[in-house]
Amino acid sequence: MSDTIGYRPQASAQVRGARAGAAQDIGSDTVDPALWTCPVPLVDGSTVVMGHGGGGAMTAELVEHLFLPAFRGGSGEGAGELADAAVLEVGGCRLAFTTDSFVVRPLFFPGGSIGDLAVNGTVNDLAMVGARPLCLSTAFILEEGTDLMELGRVADALGAAARAAGVPLVTGDTKVVDAGHGDGIYVNTTGLGLVAQGADYRPGRARPGDVVLVSGAVGAHGMAVLSCREGLEFDADVHSDTRPLHALVAVMGRTGADIHTLRDPTRGGLAATLNEIARDASVGISIRERDVPVADAVADACNILGLDPFAIANEGVLVALVAAEGADRVLAAMRAHPDGREAAAIGVVSAENPGVVTARTGLGGSRVVDLPTGTELPRIC
Amino acid sequence: MSDTIGYRPQASAQVRGARAGAAQDIGSDTVDPALWTCPVPLVDGSTVVMGHGGGGAMTAELVEHLFLPAFRGGSGEGAGELADAAVLEVGGCRLAFTTDSFVVRPLFFPGGSIGDLAVNGTVNDLAMVGARPLCLSTAFILEEGTDLMELGRVADALGAAARAAGVPLVTGDTKVVDAGHGDGIYVNTTGLGLVAQGADYRPGRARPGDVVLVSGAVGAHGMAVLSCREGLEFDADVHSDTRPLHALVAVMGRTGADIHTLRDPTRGGLAATLNEIARDASVGISIRERDVPVADAVADACNILGLDPFAIANEGVLVALVAAEGADRVLAAMRAHPDGREAAAIGVVSAENPGVVTARTGLGGSRVVDLPTGTELPRIC
């Protein structure tokens, strides 16, 4: 998921010789929200708001200004590059390691469940760094009073998704919190994967001239969850796209084309993902709105609610930035795979306007696609 | 922590060739609490109760009857052995992998904080399978309205503990839930470690004749948390024992003695850990109450509240079962290390009464030490 942050400058060096050094006294006065650049309500409130979990600018600020300084102990290291998973060298292997907690409501929604998300979300974080998933851990925080039948259904869904993805669940944990201090079931999954030889799909590798590919229609997951929440009822055709993407990535890799960057546009949607890539690679990205696949039912629902489908979460779509000469080959391979049938080329990377994403509208104009600040749809995963 | 369950029959085989197979339809009717053997309130209520998170018999039932069947898809595999971490073979390395969520209240208590527990608890799960910790992930579930300063203090504590243990935090995640659906801050850490050559400390390896060693005084962590909860005030000398134990385990391993089993007696305390070992190895364990180190302040507090210090959680103590001929050497090595100064030999393993733990009382009698059912102290870690 795009919200998983790799705190990983010199990650492999740290792993080879774990950092020594006594605990440092990092006082809480190192956290001063008044100095942050994020818009209200962050600065005004000095408390956590829903937007901090949205995977957009507010999440990034929390990570950069609060977590990273604390975890690095004021060592002055840079914020590093944001990635879906940390990559570590252990005994000659390159391992990928990634974690995600899942707090989606409702637990079951059209096309999936928290169990599907917990497996596929973490599997996809591994896939986006070019890793074959090896195994998952699963940790439950249960609220006292939760129906055991419902817990059973969630566990069944999680097990079924793991078998479908071919990734074993190998270790776990269960905690229970008092009634009123949870919400039924929260799940964390953490994944371990083996990075394929030569794979390096970091956002910073995008280059002017790259073609922007997307593996399927966007916006389905967020709208599916929304459709059964808040009393809204949409077209029955809106289903979550949750699926594991590692098989698709393997097929893309086998084309031999020069794939520079892979990301799955989860929280914050296509807009957040493209903005992060544009920033990390210092490139401009321009997409053509008409070429971005959006299911009619999703487009209709977004129109009614005034939501931008580019900012809606996906759980089974990837974005690939590929050197132009191999892009057609990769696109053909994606379309030939069951998980990429609706793949499309949606734009190009340029040296102009580094850090900025623009979209050519249906009317022939051009608009800036901003990084979403907080989240329009909270608790979507 | 003793509650981390290794779902790991044939774990390495699964990892070498991840299990294929489509999702199976495992109906929720596979969960029938009426058939479970656990005492009320589990059967009566059919809902999650605090005891399910206690690390005792109720947690084990939940894992065995609900999680394992769901995760294995009715494949008929046995429940497997419970372990602190899964061990996987990847590219010629033996990797340890373990997860824990932390929901302790209050967030800061005498001698430590949720940040210390989150690092040391997971580091110790790796250490108990003989692994050198390589890195940790950290995932936060934050409640809307949580003070950012408090979050900063927790992050600082987590970072300081990681530096003290020499283990880097390499990837993370942040989710936010609505006010009233969390409790400020929950943290999950998942750890990856490299298992030392030849190390195999599984509970099932305990053998008659083994000497039971404990690395320090028991009961401190649970009583420290309790001391600042529920309006109770104890002697100021009751501090949590939270500490990383991998350095101590390395020193013990270097004695060359035949260490059969290592465990850290966290939730459920010494009583739960010894019962699990007795069950897994089909041996009897008899301990001498007088030889088990318990700090005076902890013993006094337990007396006042009618609690058994053997059932109270520890966060910086390990239990080792060592072949008799090398036990003195291991004990001397432990006592020479700062983390094992109070180490003691507390009992022996026998072939009699397999699965049963007995304690010789101060009066010369003998009593059965039961596996705690739920938890006397909820949300202790």
C-alpha cells in the first residue's frame, strides 16, 4: 500500500552490522506541530485527525516530522525515499519486508473483506519492489464482545486469500482490548519476500520519456467500500478490485523491458501515487484523463458525490513507468494476463515541471492533479 | 512473547514452494464454540472476552479452534507446535519471523513504556529461537484526537529502545480510527532475525534430567503496570523488567552447553511457559518455589492482591532448559552478564507426570502449577 514508509537509508548496511549506541534522550519537545507546513486542522489541533491515516500529505508529514526523527534519534539523516517495502540484504539474498494494519469498515464489502485486503495489500507491497512473497504474519486486535462467528468469517477470508495468493501465514498474535476501545477486528499483516535478481522499481528511477501504464480501471475499491457505508447504495456493479499482483509483476518482468518504477495506488489513489513518483524522481508526469480506465458505475458514483476517481483507493491495480522502447511489450503482456486485461497507457514522463502531475482533460485543457491532503474516504483499508 | 503462535508445520517447505491452490469456501459454521473445551464465559457467550488475549488456555483455544482451521483451510494438518517465532529457510539462511501487537495501558509505567515493550518483546521472540535480530517493522493504529505530543513521546521511546537493542526500524505504517474506536495508540512490531548455526531451542526439545534456569526475578512487569492502574499504589521499587535478551542468549550459546529449550515467560508468566513446555515435550517439570527469584516488593504486592507471581507477566526474563552436565556453566555465564545477574536454577525436568508442572512449596509440600485460563491482568503488553 502506498502508505507503507521505508525508513531505509543504508538499510542493508544497518542490517549487516546493526546500529549500536545507547538510548538517547529525545525529548517530546522535538515535536512541534506549529512548525509543520501542513494545513489545518493539524497545526491548530495538535491532535491526531483522520487525515493522518489517509496516505496523503498529512500522513507524509507525520512520518517525516514525528516518526523519522524519533526513530533516527536526531542523527540528521535525510527523510529517505518513500517505498512500499524495505529491502535488506541478508546472507546474499535481497529480502523485502513490509507491514500494514487494516481498519476498514465494514469488514465485508462488495468484492472483498478485511481478510482479502490484509493478504493482498501486503502481498502487493512486496510485489511493488519486485519481490516474490514468501510468507505473512498476522496479528489481531480484537474488541471484547466481538462475535466469534464474525471473527471466524474474517479468519476464513484471510486464510482463503492467502491460499489464493499462494502465500502461507506462518506466525501470529492475538490481543483483546476492552469494549469501546476497538472496533471489532483490526488486523496487521507483515510480509517477507525475496526480491528478483536485478529488480529495482523504486519511484526515484522514473525518467523523462517513460510511458505511464496502469493495469486496470481505477477507483473501484474506494467506491465499493463507500457503497455499503453511510447508507449509500450505488449500482450493484461497483466491486472492490482487491487481488494479489505478484503474478502480474512476474509476467511484466519477463518481458525484459526496462521497467523503472512500480507502485500500487492504494490510499490517495492514482493522484497520490503519481505525485509521489513525480516528487521522488524530480520529473513531470502528464496523463490523459480519457485514457485512464474508470468503470462506468464508478464514474457515475463519483459524479454524484463530487469525488475524483483519481483520488480514490485501489487494491488491485498497479502503475508502471516503463522506458518507451519496451512499453508496448509490457502493455501487451499485462493485457494477456487475467489481472491486467484492462491495462492502458495513460501518460508520459517529462523533464518539464518536475514534481508536478498534470492531466489533459476531455475538453483539451490541462489541470494540475494535486497530492490529496488527508482522505476523502477514511478507513478504506 | 509467549503468545506468538508459530503456524508452522512444514514452514520451510511452504516457503520454498509456496502453496498453490484456489481459495476454498470455508463456511463460518466451521466455528462452533459449543464444541470447545474451554470453560465459560467462552462457550456461553460466543463472543470475544478479555481472557482470549491473556496468552493462556483461552488464547490457545482461539488459535487452535478458530485461526488454525481457517488458515489451513481444513487441510487436516495438526495444530503444530507453539513457538515464539516461525523459522523459515530462505536462500540457505534460517530466518526467524515474529509479530506482536501492543495494547498496554497506561502507555508509560514504572520502568518502561509501550515503546520499550514493542521493541524488546519482538526482539525477545527472535532471541528465544536463537536468532540475532536484523530489523523491525512498526505499525501504528491511532485514535482520532490523540495528542501528538504523546504520540511523539511513544515514538521517541520506541526509537530509543531500538537503538539500545541495536536493531533498526526499517518500515512502517500509520492508520487512524475514529474517536471511540481505539485507545490512543496501538503498536504492532514484526521482527526478522537470522538464526544462529545449530540453534534449536523449541519447547518440544526439553528432556528428563534437564535443569530449569530462570534469568532473573519474576513478576515485575505485570505488577509495575498494575501499580499505576486502577488507582493502586505500591512500593516505588516495582519497575518493569523490560529489556532485550538477545545478548544474554548469545552468551549462553557460546558456553557450548546443550541448551534444549528457551522461552520468555510473558503473558501468563512462568506458569504458562512451563506448562506449555511440559505439554509440548511430554515431560513433567518440578520447580522449587523458594528458588524462584521474586523481588520483595513484587511478592508483597502479590500477597496483598492475592495474585500468584508465577502467573504474572515478565518482559525481560527467560527460562532455559539445559542438559544437566552443562547447566552450571550456563548459569555462571548468565550471572556474569548484566541481564542475568539474578539467574537461578529453579527446578528439574522428569519423565513422570508428563504435561504437568508441580512446585515444591516453602512448607515442603507439593502443588500443581496450572496453565492460567484467561488473564488476571488484561492489557499488560
